[in-house]
Amino acid sequence: MNLKLNSSNLPTSFNNVIIETNDEVTKVRSNLIDLCSIGKWMEEFSILTATKWNVRSSVPKGKYIQCKKHFVCHHSSYHKVDKESNKRGLSKNTSCKAQVKFVIKVDTVSTRKTDPFVKNKLFGVITIWNEHNHSINTAEALRYLKATDDLRQTFEEYLNDGMTMTEAIRYHESVMTMMNCSAEDFANARLNPTYRTVQNWHEKWRSTHLGPRTGQGVIMVCY
Ligand SMILES: [Zn+2]
């Protein structure tokens, strides 16, 4: 299963420039600054591509680089028993070779001279091998859009990110579209909540974060 990446697969909270993209590899420059921003980038990327990754290695500050981090697909053979010796037959190991490497360059006079992207604050060098040897659009991928409580949490995160209710619904549907969800999935309230459900979640989220619309709590949130 190979997903040729384009800009719609890349996290929107970062500035990304695709340097190269083909069936095998995608090279991106991005305004990453540290390990924390790498984590955030990867989290969004996982959602947008319905993939899941494990950290293979993480190297903090060095002389020539700010830091680097290496992720492998959670279906890789790294740190897992091989399929034959897995008695329960539940191993995630399909020896998938998909991986993502991050290097963040240091901002110095010399790197600015030699690398025009550093000058534009795109310190992150991301190399993505997105060739998976397993399906990424099946029921397993759908577990990311888990049911009820998890789904509600997902929506709360959208709201925390500053989306309106309508934007959150649209965004969620666009994630589902990207994951090639079927018409049945869209009709399934466990994956795609009804407007009424989202409205309830929004009301509760609103009263927790902004206080009630009427009564005593209103004074607390006047600003
Ligand atoms: Zn994989």
C-alpha cells in the first residue's frame, strides 16, 4: 500500500515545502525547531495518512544538528517477535519498511549560507518512505476514529484547536474521506457522529471551557 504524498497529507500547523515526491520517497522542509515540534508534526501526519509510527531513535542536540528523530511504521519488525514465533498470531509485524526521518539543522551563519531553507526558518529536513506492505485503509486504520468517548475526545481537540462546531464536523469528514471511508462508514454514528451529538459535545465543552451562557458563571468569563 503506497500513498504518494502531496501537500494535503502534510500537517497544516507547519510551513511545509515539498522538495521531492515520488512513489518511493518524499522530501520535505518544514519549520521545525525541536523534538517537541517533531512529535506534533508526526501526530498530525499520522492522522492525515491513517498511519501509526514508533520511535526508533532520538538524538538530542549535537554540534552540527539541533536534533534528529527516526520513526518506523508500527508494522515494522523492530522490537517485535517474528510472525512465526508469535503464538497468538496477533503480531503487528509485517516487516513494513515505511519510515520517517527528521533532522533539524542548527541556525548558524554557515548553515544560512549553504542552505537557503535555513534562511527561511525551515530548519527541519523530513524524509518519508511511505511504502507500506500492508493495507492502511481498512478497519485497522479506522480504529483511529474510535467510537463514542474517544470520538468525543477527538472532537474536543478540534474545538480546543479553535475550530467552530461546523468546522470540526467538516474537518472530521475530510479525514474520513482521506482514509477512503465507505458510504456505510459515513453513515455510522460511531465513526461519524450526528450533528445532534456534536452539538451536545459542543455544549458540554463550552460550559467547561467558557462557563455557562446564563447564570452566575457568566460573570466569571466576562472579558
Ligand atoms: Zn507500514
